[in-house]
Amino acid sequence: MTSDAIPERKVYAPATVIRDTIQIFPEATAARLGLGRAGSSLPTQAVLDFNLDHARARDVVHTPLDFAALERRWDRAICWVRPSRTAATA
Amino acid sequence: MTYRMTTSNTTWVFEDLKELMAKATPLRSGDLLAGIVAGSAEEMAAARMCLAEVPLKTFLTELLIPYEQDEITRLIVDTHDQAAFAPISHLCVGDFRDWLLSDQATTDRLARLAPGLTPEIVAAVSKLMRNQNLIKVAGKVRVTTGFRNTIGDSGTLATRLQPNHPTDDPRGILASTLEGLTYGCGDAVIGINPASDSPAAVADIIRLLDELISRFEIPTQSCVLTHATTSIKLIENNVPVDLVFQSVAGTQVANAAFGISLSTLREAHDAGQSMGPGTVGRNVIYFETGQGSRLSANAHHGVDQQTCEARAYAACRPFAPLLVNTVVGFIGPEYLYDGKQIIRAGLEDHFCGKLMGLPMGCDICYTNHAEADQDDMDVLLTLLATAGINFVIAVPGADDIMLNYQSTSFRDQLYIRDLLKVKRAPEFAKWLEDMEIADHDGSLRPLRSDHPLNYGLPRLTA
């Protein structure tokens, strides 16, 4: 990489990503709108954001349920039902 | 009937045709869960060798699910077209594979053959196909349907615009819809999975989409994916339903778990027809299917999930649907474990549906607990578009915030159009050009700040 590579990238990047110009109510939905495009593809920032969100969802899916913590929190709440360990969770 | 195959010093015995087919099936977690897979890699290879020698005529007499027990079996047997089947009736499964791959199997011949094919025959031959064979043969088949536009022409790929919202907020639905339209999405259907199944809430969304389509004179159709019986009642109350939706499975018991039978589908079809034809055609049904639904309803009769899926296409066939969508990865890793299994299943479903004469699309998708990600979706999208699939899904950012799974996006369809030069439905492409959203060649134009779509949102949600 040459020393002038970085300023060059700064100059070119904003013009490369095509912004979405349809006017929408951003507060109306959490859908991934207004991400723009690089050519016909998703811009880098949107790819990285999606990747992070998927990574978090994957980590959560693979985290075992902490029954002890759940029961402690349940005890603090006034609740009619306590979590029970069934055969499926044993 | 018992089937035997000897490899070296081992003789493998398969008790009946459904055991043979299950053991010949490329491995997937749903069949493993059902306990019907081959016990070893060699047994699977032997099962395929044995299946290759089974005459196609056998599938017409050795029924996997008994005629007396299942109305879909009865439909398959009673509507089988012997004259269409005649040209291949002398072949065994392996020969049929070779014929399909040969230059003799032209687009016209495959179209004429479709009524002569049963789901069990196409499932069996698919088990002997490699992925490239599934792509090559499906690519020769054209199934064209129409309502307000023409879907499935050679060289075209349509999209279902899927602007779901977790609370059915009309502003949220419209925001996603309008952005999707500016990306040239929505020619297959603007289709919403509603958060609420209440008929009044469903009717509100249908009216919203109807007003949008009417106001901008968009040559497309809407669908709210609610139970067929709800759509039938809405039609009776003059709600402007375009397409009637229903999920369909391949056995009578599994369909009962969905709350339907073939007679429900017949009523749905008649109700849809009663609304009159679209501007270019009268295909008024949108079906969704997917491998594994039979097992999840415990209704598979020991038949492998891919064969059950092909039977679902037999259930769709009499009702001339506009769209059949195999929602391939939605059911989760209990049925299709990872990207490899999802990709294989997507190619199988498209191949089997197309051979049977159905307008196949695919929701190329996965859930967060599957061993899959967007890279796998890129692969399957590229393969299915190469195979000539009729339509795919376009959901904002590939992330469905209502159903909580990942599919393909507005930009994914742009990528595949750029790569393979596939066009949108012709009437819709013309509309995009007239609206200055896309050029004649289909590439997107910068949207004018005073573009009419920019004024659509406030009025429609007022």
C-alpha cells in the first residue's frame, strides 16, 4: 500500500455508494431500509452491520439457558408459575 | 415388494420402495430424525444403484402411501395421464435420468411429459441427480403463468416483494414496499405475512395494497398470506383479494394439521376465480411448501421428506397457481441442517416442481439456529437463477423483522440481474421504465426528488 492510498480512498468512497432517495418514514419500521448500494451490491458498512447482528443472534442461540439465574429472577417477581426442568432440558 | 442390491460381498435388502427411496436420498437431518436414512455411506450408494434399476411403471402400482388412506395418493393415481407417460413408460429410473439430460428432452417434450409424471417418479430420479444435473434439466423447463403480468418467460426472473412488519403498521409496510419498488422488486407479488390473522386486520392490509397498486397502476398483484378459509370469507365480503394463499403439504394428515384438505383448496381456487381474471391471466393462487412439514406434523408415513415435498406439488397442480414458493430453509436445522443441505433441497424442489409443470420460486432462506449464512444464500441464489427459477424473495436487507429469519434482498436480485442478464416480468419492466425507475435494459435510474412514489406515503397512510 502506498502512502497516498488512504486519502485516495476517502475521495472515492462517498461517490461510489449510491444513496437511496425514496422518502420514507424511518421511524415507521425497523426494516433495513436506506442502505444504499455499491454497484448492485450492499455497501461495506451495511454488510458489516448485518454480520454483527447475525453473529449476536448466533451467539445467543448457542448460549445454554441459565436456569439458576432465571429461577432467582423469578423468585423476585411475584409470579404464579415457576420454570420447571422437563425431560427436554435435562 | 423387496428390493436387493449386491455390492462386492454384501447384499443390501430394502423392504419396500419407500425404504429404498429414503435410503437413496442425500443425507438431511429431517430424515435422520425420522429414522429412515441409510445406515452407512455404502448402503446409500447401494440404494441408489438399486433405485436406478426400478422401472418407472413400478411407481404407478407400488404406492408409497396407500390409496385408501390418503387423498393426495388418490389425486396422483386418479389424474395420472397415461398418454403423456407413454413415451417414457419403458424406462427405469436410471435411464430416465439419462433421457432427461439428453438433447431428446427438449423444452416442448418436457412440457408434454409433465402430466404423465408422478411426484414419486420425479423424486426418485432427483435422488440420482447431482446438483449440476438438477440445474441443467430444470433449466430446460419453462412454466409461464399470469395475472396482471407474465411470470416465468425465458430469460426472466421475478421477485416477491415481502414488506412484512411486526405489528402490521401500514406506514412501515408502505415504507418497505416503496423502497422495494424503487429497486424494481414486486413483479411476482407484493406479499405480506400478517402479524395478525384477524380478518379485519388482513382486510386492512389488502385494501392498502389494492390502493397502492390501483393508484400507480402497477402491473402486479397483492397477497396477504393468511389461511385460505380467511381469504374465502374476505372474498365473500367483497374485499379486493388478488391472490389466495395457502401452505400445502404432501400428505392428507399433514394438510389436516394445516387445517386444509383438497376440497379447501378447490373452494379457495373457485373463490379466487370468482373475483375475475387479471389483465393478462387467471392464475389466482399462491402456494407455499417446504421439505420437513410432514415430519413436523408427524405425518410422513415413513416416506422421506423430499418425496413428501414432491407430493405437495401434486396437491398444488390441479389449481393452476400463479406462484409456488418452496420456503427452503425456514423450517430450521432439525430438517435441513446446514448450507449444504439447504442448497441441495432448494435445487431438488425447483427441479421436481418444474418437471411437474409448476411455476416454482424459492424463498432462499435460513434461521438463526441453522449452520448457514448469507454466503450460502448467495450460492443458492446464483444456482437457482442459473436454473431458470421463476421468482425469488426480496425483503429489506435480507432480514425479515416480522418472521425473524434471513432471506434474499433488494440488492441480491440486482446482483443476479447484472450477472445473468435476467429481466423482470415484461409488463412490470415496462411500468418501471414509464415511471423512470429503470431504463429499458432494466438498470436502475436515479430517482427524481419529485418522483410520484415520494408522494405516495403520506396520502396512503392518512
